[in-house]
Amino acid sequence: MATVELRFSALPEHVRTARLVAAAVARRAGVDEAVLDEVRLAVGEACSRAVGLHQSAGVTAPVRVALIEEEKKFSIEVGDEVAHADTSVDGGSAPGEPGAEDLDAEGEDDMGLAVISGLVDDVEVTAGPEGGLIKMSWPAAPTTLLP
């Protein structure tokens, strides 16, 4: 099992680099060429979400991306270091009331997760007080090296 790890400052301009690296490693891992665009888009969404969370929470820690090549599966994990509160909402806030901005940001977050879920069949999202993690995986055919 080979793993490539990336850490980058929570700046939008670094998301493109993460997408390109993810696509290159996915190709090398044997992910079908027809799926590489989905890999790029899903990684872009997950990294953009993490960058947005870091920026809105004032977190200076880097965004973490792990690209994991297994025997028949290629996985990507995108982690943030933003403490996630309980996601239950007790009626919400009207626009202009305290807390309304948090709900707007949460709506954007939900949209990003919906896009990722539409692109990736095998996705798992976890969040807690120490940060969040999006795990995505795709089938991969083992590559054969020619002599």
C-alpha cells in the first residue's frame, strides 16, 4: 500500500495543485481514465470545502490530503482541523438574526458535500471537535510494469 500525503496552506490557489496531484496519482494507481475527471472534481470540492472552513474559522493549520493506493482500490482523504459542532439545528435563525451567517455557510458546506456524493459512489464524511475528514474511494486495476 503506497500513500502520498499533501499538506497545503488554506488558500484557494493551492486547490488546483491538489487536484492535479490527485489525478496523477489516481492514474498511476490504475483508476479508469473515464473516472479521472470525477476524481479531479471531487478532490477540488473537498479541498475547497476544507479551505473555506479553515478561512472562516481562522485556522492556520494546513489542509491535509492523503492519496492511498491499495490493491484494488484508490482512496483519497481530505482533512480539516476545524472543530465541528453538533449539526442539529433547533429551529434555525432568520436572515439578519445572530447565527444566520453560520447557517448560510452550513448551506454552502452541504452543497459541496452533495456534489461530492454525486461524483463518488464510496464516500464517508466524519466530523468532530478535532476536525473533519472526507474519505472517497474508487476501484483501481493493478498496473503492470513492462520490462
